Amino acid sequence: MIKKAIAVMTSGGDSPGMNAAARAVVRTALFEGVEVYGINNGYQGMVDDDIVPLDRKSVSDIIQRGGTFLGTARCMEFKTPEGRKKGFDNLVKRGVEGLVIIGGDGSLTGGSLLSKETGLPIVGLPGTIDNDVWGMDYTIGCDTAANTIVDAINKLRDTASAHRRIILVEVMGRHSGWLAMMSGIAGGAEYILVPEVKFDMDEVCTELKEMYDAGKRYSIIVVAEGAGSAVELGKIVAEKTQIDTRVSVLGHIQRGGSPTVEDRMKASMLGEKAALAIISGATNVVFGFNEGKVVGVNLFDAVNNKKTLDPELVRLSRVLA
Ligand code: ADP
Ligand code: F6P
């Protein structure tokens, strides 16, 4: 049964490519003759009834921009059944018959509860730089974020080499080490510390000292925020190695920037896929990429399973260090 009206929203931590995905949802729906509503500021906008009709022009001139033109937010009220019902009623009164949610695992979890409690058809897209959604090896924004981190590592290598220093770089990823692993390997880091793999700082420091004494000019250590504080780990390194040590916490610079071609292309393909699916009656599915192909993952599976780190990447990072 073809829908007459759908809605699209971005939620949780923003990521470069969210705009490309939302633009593709809107343009595809309009192409199919279906009305599209935009929910401003994530679930907070749904609860606050901040929902607006969108047209082609609403998504003009945004494909090249990071962030999200719809805005996003964290919303505690939506973590309650009453809050979810309030949001649902605001959609129903506009005749919205399906919702596309572009967000991370938290947002998709919220969507799974909304689906279960109200029956509203939900299609999700993995909008997060963390690359931590189960069932897929890519999330919208992870490529741009990894490139931002690698650019920072390239710059840090110059100054670390000039001063014969060890520099620790703390990157995002929340509880996942995927972003650290991708950017650490691509950035040529000597060590990549991730929450999924145990590490021994005594061992790391002994090796760092041996390499330094053998003439190695500098070392870069990428630290996933879920593995610990780079500032605290940096104190341990400085103390145990007696080598000049500095720390860079990249923070929210990793969330911004113009999306890469990969993020724009994949986000556009996923946006079209999501719009066609929700319009044709699909529900409880998250579309993503796996091994270069679009895959549909059951929404409840995606949110109830934790994505593991590819052991092959862990092995490679050790071989190449
Ligand atoms: P992300 O989607 O990037 O993981 P969050 O985890 O902050 O970001 O989730 C974004 C929003 O999704 C939250 O502010 C909340 O409104 C909703 N949400 C997250 N987890 C849940 C949950 N377990 N139940 C209901 N809503 C949730
Ligand atoms: O989930 C995306 C993310 O960037 C995480 O990597 C990070 O830990 C978190 O969001 C930061 O959240 P906030 O933007 O609310 O500080």
C-alpha cells in the first residue's frame, strides 16, 4: 500500500552525510508523489510538535554540508512511553504513515520502541561517525570522520618528529574502537588502543622506550575514548618512558566538515532506498552497507546486538605498526 505522507528526522550525534541522506529521502518521496514532513531537532521536535512540510527547495544546497539541516537533539522525554506516544500523536495528526530515522544506535533503539508501541512503520539509516551499528561495516559519516582524524595525525607526525616526542591522540567512537582502528591504521599509528582489545601499558611503554633508544624519532598512539583518557594514559607514558610526551584530544572536530564523496554517495543511495521502502510498506529495517553492497538489517537485531571489532584489522594494525 503506497503511503501518502512520510516523515524524516535526524537524531543523536550528528554526522557528515546526514544531509545527503535526508536530501535523498525527500527528493525520492517527492519524485514518487508522496508528501514529506521534516521533524526538527530529533525526538525533541517530535515530542514538541516541531514538524514541518518539506519540498525540493528545503533540501537545496545541503549535500556539501556537515551537520544536519533538520537539527538533532538528545531527548530524555522520548525515553518514556508517554513521550513516545506524544510524538506519535503529533505525526498521526498530520497523516504521517511512516518514518525514516537517520541516527545512531540510541536513535534506532528509540525507533524500535516507537514501532513496537505504536505500530508506526519505521525505516532506519545508520547516521553516526562511530561505525558501531550491528550488521553493517559502514555508517554515514564514519569515512569523513576517519579522514579528519588522519589529517590531524599527519599534522601531529610533523611536530612529533621535530621534537622527538610521543603524541597520544584521543578519538571518538563512544564504546566502539572502529573509528580509532580505521584512522589509526590509515594514519600509520604505532599503537591503537581500543575498548575491545586488552592492553598492558607497562608492555607498551617498554616497547616505546626500546624503539626510542634504537633511534626511532617519534611515536603516535591513537586512543579510542572508550579505551580510556588519553590525558591519563599520556601521564603514564611520560612517567614510564621519560620521553617528552604530548596529548591531543580531537573532540567534536571529528563530527563536522564537508562529507567525503564516499559518505555523500552512500548516504544518497541509502536515503533513496529508505524512502522507497517506507513508501512501499516496509518496516523495522535498517539499510546500510556491508562489503560494498546495500543490506537491510532487521531493526530489532541491529539494536539488540553489539557490533564487534574485525580481528583482521587488529592483527593488521600490529603487523604494520
Ligand atoms: P545516537 O543515536 O547517536 O546513539 P543517543 O544515544 O544520544 O544518540 O540517542 C539519541 C536519542 O535517541 C536520545 O536522546 C533519546 O531521545 C533516544 N533514545 C536513545 N536511547 C533510547 C532508548 N533506550 N529508549 C528510548 N529512546 C532512546
Ligand atoms: O555517537 C557519536 C558521538 O560523537 C560519540 O562518538 C561521542 O562519544 C558522542 O557522540 C559525543 O556526544 P555529544 O555530542 O553529546 O558530546
